[in-house]
Amino acid sequence: MVRIELPYHLRRLARIDREVALDVEGTVTMTSVLDALETHYPMLRGTIREHGTLKRRPLIRFFACRQDISHDPVDTPLPEAVAAGTEPLLIVGAVAGG
Amino acid sequence: MSSVRVLVGTRKGAFILTSDGQRKNWSVDGPHFTGWEIYHLKGSPTDPNRIYCSQTSSWFGQIIQRSDDGGKTWNTPGGETMPSPYDPPGGVSNNFAYDTSPGTGRPLTTHQWYDGTQHPWEFKRVWHLEPSHTDPDVVYAGVEDAAMFRSTNGGQSWHELAALRAAEGEKWAPGAGGLGLHTILIDPTNPDRIYIAISSAGAFRTDDGGQSWKPINRGLKSEYIPDPDALVGHCVHRIALHPARPEVLYMQKHWDVMRTDDAGDHWYEISGNLPTDFGFPIDVHAHEPETIYVVPIKSDSEHIPPEGKLRVYRSRTGGNDWEPLTNGLPQKDCYVNVLRDAMAVDSLDDCGIYFGTTGGQVYASPDGGDTWTPIVRDLPAVLSVEVQTLK
């Protein structure tokens, strides 16, 4: 199971409490994780990555194992600890404002 | 017994204000969608419990919410249930894809940017939702970058009426708030005739349900564009009509209050004795087609009421002769603004007028503007106000 932490507003939109745990088929990458997430929570489509292009929205960031992986190619395998579920994948709204 | 429901969109959520027909005692429900910008909410004229809501965020993009019980509960149309593996994909109610298909679409080229260069078309948010007058499942969306979308399934999916961008779209330019399609007026006597307005492009009309559009800006003069009489490029802030005379339109332009008596083919100025003819909202009395309301703002550079006095101006003569309405409104040290979609009227016998401010006040007048009372004083900045008159 891959564990995913969503930002507050997306948790409210998807009506979930805190962390999501999902089975992800095949190699665990950003693409496969987001595909699985959007299949289970279709209201999240368009909120993390754009419709059509599937590009990450500009003010969204991805963190894993204390690393910023926002700019890694989306088909790069995620760290083993994330794939194994011992570490969560963090989807974060960028700090913007003051 | 009649009652009134006021739908308020703010920078930090939606609020629903309700009262009986006396409009003296109000209850405030909200915030809904706390922390999100709510650009607009509007109820269906044929099913008042059906309310559409534009929920938006710079971080997370566009969400469409829909209520079928008058705002008590909300769902994202098409994405509200956990699908089984056998269901078709859901969650496309926020997919506003410009139509570039060969059959119905237009090539997505560029529009004019602030500096006069060309800039790619990019969807940002829904500014305005306009439900059909006849079918609660049909709703139009005005979006930024400017385009018109229609849903025929209650907001589950959207299709662009792409012919609008053919009306000299390459010359449209964003205003300070963006290239937003902010006004949609459906002719109540002819659903194929729709008026829309875009900042800073102008007003446009279709007479065939959106298959073709034409600019309707003759008579507008704007000194801030290279050709003051150009066919497009005018910063129209808002247009309004009375259902009994849908060919008469009133306009608050960037500067100038305007009127047309022939469905937009020719406009003439009715600013008359206003202290300033800059402003954002304009609306029409529910029972008096010649009675109109504006909120003059000092200038395009200073978006504050003149002299620190918040005054609604009313004309009972279809323009030119205006009177200030001040009873109950702050007459000193007031520096709020009233945005273009933040004024509305009810249709009770004694017509109620409502507006919201960037300071978070929502004012109501149950007597056509003679006296005003704040329904609520301390909401987040108000982006939009709509009123439902419930029988």
C-alpha cells in the first residue's frame, strides 16, 4: 500500500480524514500513484495535475523521504520506502503568501 | 409566505443569508468551502433548490459544486460518488477544455496581452455561472481566459461554445482582474439570444444559441485604447437588463454608464449627473424597467468611494438623472469597493436591492434603495451576490 498525504483543502474536497492508502499496480511512480488516486477520488482530477496535459499544477509540490521530487520525471520509480508504505508521499500546496 | 435567499461568494468561502419577506431578520449560514475563493453562486430559476457554485484556488484550480437542496448539502457533479470499477470515469465536472476540434471548435491561438503582444490562451477559473431559464440541468459558465461553456447535464461535463472566440478573440486583452467573461444574460423571451461581456474585450451577442457571435460595442468610447471607437477592446464591467424589455441593456463600463435600446447595436451615454461614472456593478429594479442602480467609485486608479461616502445612485428615468441613496450607508471614512457581480435584486412587491463590499459587508434595502441595513458586516471580501425570491 502506498500512503499519500494530501493538503487540507484536497482532503476536505475528497472527504477523507488524513492519509490515503492505495494499492498501486506495477512500478510505483508519480504517474501510477496519481492515476490510482484519481481513480478512487475522481473529484481530485484537475486539482493536482492539469486535465489533458497531466502536468503538475504550478503551486503543487511532491515530497518523499525528505526530498523534493516535484521536478523529477513522472515515470521515475519512487523511493522504496514510499512504494513499501513505510514512508508517505506528501502532496503539498506550495508556500505562497505571507 | 415569500422568503429571500441571498447567495454570497467571498474570497474565503460561500455564505447563504435567508430571511422572510419582511427582510428584517436574517440568518447567516456558512462558510461553505472555507478557504476557497467563491467567484459566483447562482440558483436555477426553474428549480430554486438547484444552486451552482464556482469554487476556485490558485493552488488547486477549479471546482464546480452543486446543491440540490437549496444549499444545505453540496456535491461535485460527476465526482461525488466512489465509482465501482464498472462505472465510467467521473470527476470531469471541473474540466474546462477549450474546443479545438475540427467539427465544433476553433484553433486555440493567442489573445492580446497587457503590453500589446500576443499571449497563449489558458484556462484559469470560472467567473460566472448562469443557469438556463427553462432547464435546471442546462447551465452556462463564463471563464477566464475568456470563453463560454455550456453543460447540459447539471454541471457534470462542459463544452465550449467556441464560436465566441471567433469574434476577434485575438484582439481581446485582460483587464486588471484578468481576461474574464463575467456577465451572461439570457433573453427571457428567446433563449437563443444571449448577451455576454468580457474585460477588456467588450459586449457580444448571439442570436442562434451560441453558434455565432458578434461584438455589440458601437457607441462605446474608451480613451485608454489606441482607437477609442474600436469594435472590440472596451473594458465593460457589467451589463444588466429587465426581463420585460430584454432589448434594453444598461452597462457600467470602466468609465461611462451606457444604455442601448436595440439589443446592443447602438449604445449611448447616460452618466448624466453622477459624481463619477467609474464603477463596477449595475442592476435594474425588478418591477420598474427604467429604474437602475450603480455604485460610483472614484476612479480607475483609486477604487474607493468618493469622499469616503458609500453611495448607491438610482435613476428612475433610465439614466442621466441620478439621486444618491445614503440612508443607512456609511457616509464617512468608508473605503470599500463593490465588485461587478456583487449587486442583485429580489422580485418581491417592494423590490429589494442587495450588494456586498470588499470590506465584507452585505447591505440590503427592502424598499428599492430608500433605506439600507447591513445583513452582515464582517465576511471576507465579497466577490458576488445573487438573490433568490422563494414563494
